[in-house]
Amino acid sequence: MTNQTSSCLKQNSQKIIEMWEVRVRAEIAASKHQSSLVLRDSLPHYLNHLADDLSNQSERTTSQIIITRLQSIQVSIEHGQERAGYADYSLPQLMFEYSILRQIIFQILEAEAPLAARERDIIISSLEQAVSDAATQFSQTLQDIQELFMVTLTHDLRGPLNVIKMGAQLTLPQFKAGDRHRDIVAKMLVAADRLNSMIQNLLDASRLRAGYSLTVEFEECNLNSLVKDIVEDLALAYGDRFVICSDADVWISCSPKEVRRVIENLATNAVKYGASATPITFVIQQTETNVSFTIHNEGQPIDSSAQSILFQQFRRSTFTDDQTGWGLGLFLVKNIVEAHHGTITVSSEAGKGTSFIVELPRHSQAQNSQAQGAG
């Protein structure tokens, strides 16, 4: 391969840059709001690297070739990282920038005669690698930004929420049992806990989407006592409609905090979506190896087609659209149960109500998870 194409690319580098910037400004709306195009700033380096790739490879050492490719990768990484920082820039727009660059490079280099097949392959391969590197970095940077946003948001929300909760806790003892004001303050406390749970759900969902797993710390827990505590809290807001069915104390190795989230979420859903003024039943059972608890409510059944999306994030069945929430509860419930090496299933039929059944290992698998540093 001769150096003619390489020389042509170097000689027309500035022209390519100018043509590229004009087209990007005209064809990509998001670029109009940016005072600087990072690829415009680093494009001379990329074109110089491409020219080196097009030159006679035998005249360059292996080390020189590797350094050139690493420098090209760095240009693409910087491009993807910078673009992810703009709220109005999308991945398709970033990729389109490279498409425009490819069109202009071929337009300039083939102005007089077609390129050789190998030269075209080198250019196409280089640009495809650049797009891949930039897109990967764009996605990673976007995930990092979203994670930082969620952490900051949840931190900022919890400050005033804790003040509200503390005030309600200090106010509650001032009213006697049966006082209407006491009931209102008690409901405020439940609402504050619900808001705190929603904030945690949002943060956990964000981390799961970013590829992280939930942190689960195991300890011995009396499941009966845990459920009784939860029911007492729920009764403050929803009345005495909760029934616990369990023959004896049931002990399990689990994360009490996370299992509480599972039970509270399922119980709250039973209240929201079940028939009003009907019992909500907790059934706790155990075998030598497993523990199961079922939360059952009466009322309209969940359509079979809707059951398949219940555990997906931001999804609800059609008859629940008027209810509030992120649509993250059951998604997180499923992830918590799976972090305990357990399973969750749903059974819902007309005339029989709806049951969510959670089954968890009593000891071995949970303890193995702890030993492996689950989460």
C-alpha cells in the first residue's frame, strides 16, 4: 500500500474538520446548543492516527502501531464521555456524528479516484471501532451520572423527611388513645415510612439497572415476631384487618431489613388493590429446609396476562393505573427474594382472591450467600 491516501488525508485534515462541523451543526439539533464540539477539538488527532493506519505498515514498528490505536481509542472515549454530560444528546446522535465523518472522509479521499478496497476497509474498521468505543463510554458515563443523581436525590429528600418523622414521633405521645389527632399523627408516621421506602426503592432500582446487586447481610431472625411488628405498624394506618396464621415460632437466616421490605410491600399492595374491609391474611409455614409466607387478599383477580409483567420495573396491570407509586415495588421484591436464593409466585383467581407466596431457604443457601459476600 502506498502513502498517497495517507498524505491526502493529512493535507485535507482541516477541510474535513470544517465540513464535518458545518454538517453536525446543521443536522444534529443537540449540537446547536454546545459552544464546543469535543470531537471537533480532538478530530485532528483522530485523522492523524487514521492517516498513520493508512500509511505503509512495514515502515512502522509494532509499538508505534499499538500506540496509534490506543490514542485513537482515547479520542473516542473522550467523545463519548463528553456527550453523555449533555442532557439533550442521545446515543443515536453521537453515532450519527461518526456517520457524517465517514461520509466526508470518503467524499474528500475519493474526489479524484476510488480508494483501493483495503484502504476502504481500514477506514471503515477504524470508524466502526471509534463508534463502538464512544458508545460504550457514553453508556457507562450515563450510568455513572444517573447513579450520582439518584444518590444525591435520595440524600436530599431524606433530610426533610426525617425532620417530619421526628416531629410526628415527638407529637404522638401527647395524645391519648382514641383521640382523633393521635390517629392522624400515627398515619403521618406510616406515610413518612412509606415515602422513605419509595426513596430506597428508587435508589435500589437505579443500582440494579446499573448492574449492581443488592447488599444482603444475614442473621438469625424470628419471622413471626417480624410479621407481628409489621402488622402493628400497618394497623395504625389501615385498621385491624390483618390476620396472622402460624403454628409456632419460625426462625430463618436472612436480612431482616430486606425481608421486612418484602412483607411491607406485599401487604401494602394487598391493601391498595384488594377489596376494602376484607381480611388480609399472613400464613407462615416451615419445613426442615425452607420457610414460606403467603400474603392473601380478597377482591378483583389479577388478569393472567398482567401477571407476567408484575415483577418488571415501572410496570403495572391496567386496573391499577389510578394508584400512586413508582411501579418498582414488586420488581425490588423479586430481587430481594432472589438475593436470598428464594422464589416468589402469584396465584390470583376470581372468587379466590390473590396470594403472593414467598419461599426462602431456612439456613444453608442463605449462609452460603453470606460467606460469599452476597451483594
